[in-house]
Amino acid sequence: MIRFSLTCPAPHAFESWFASNGAYDGLHAAGHVTCPVCGSAEVSKSLMAPAVRTARSADRTEVTGRPDLRGPASDQEKAIAALRKQVEENSEYVGMNFASEARRIHDGDAPERAIYGETRPDEARRLIEDGVPVAPLPFLPARKTN
């Protein structure tokens, strides 16, 4: 399959998939490639960037023909995975009770410890405004699934 960027004289820009360049040529010559906006059959290919496989994507697709989405693909994803591991190993997950538990720790009503969890943006804003030291994490906590 190949995707072409196309335009008509109006000029409306759109994309369409074809089995091959020859398939596009045959359909275009028969007048079957038309603009989805105005219906014009005067359609031409636009300048487009080719889809180039990088060495990294070639390595991931070598066995299955599909990208391996189980592990980090970039240095940034590896850094976030390492941060996640450190947070999970060194702090307690308090779930949706994060705002109330952070406030209790700050006020001295609960033992001081490292925690992480989830809260609504307005609750996080109130914690910050009240001087409770909190910071957003660049990942969502793992959730148990069936």
C-alpha cells in the first residue's frame, strides 16, 4: 500500500491510499480518483515526504514485521522508565487519596514519607498554593487490569 498526497484545482488537499503507483495511474486515467470535497477528477499528486524506515525501526520489526511496543524506544522513554522504577521502589502509592494524604503529611497528622498518587488538577493547584511540596510525574501509575 502507498499513500499519496493529492490536490485538485480548487485547491483542496487530501490523501488517499492505493495498492501501488500503477494502481493510482490506472484509476486516475479512468477518472476514478476524485476530490472528496468538490468531486473534481482533475486531481494531481502533491509533493510529499517518503516514509523511510530508520535502523531502530528496522530492528524492532525484523522478527514480527510490527514495531515492538513493549519496551522504551528512545532515550527519553528509557529515562522516564528509570524514574518510574525509582519512584515505585522508594515511595508509597496512595492512589486517588494523594491530595488528602499529602496535606496530612504536611500538617504533621501522618508520618512523613515519600508518596505518589493521583489527584485532580484543581486539588494539585490548592496544594501548591498552600505550600505543600508536590510535583507532577511524567507517567501515570500502573493500574491493575483483568
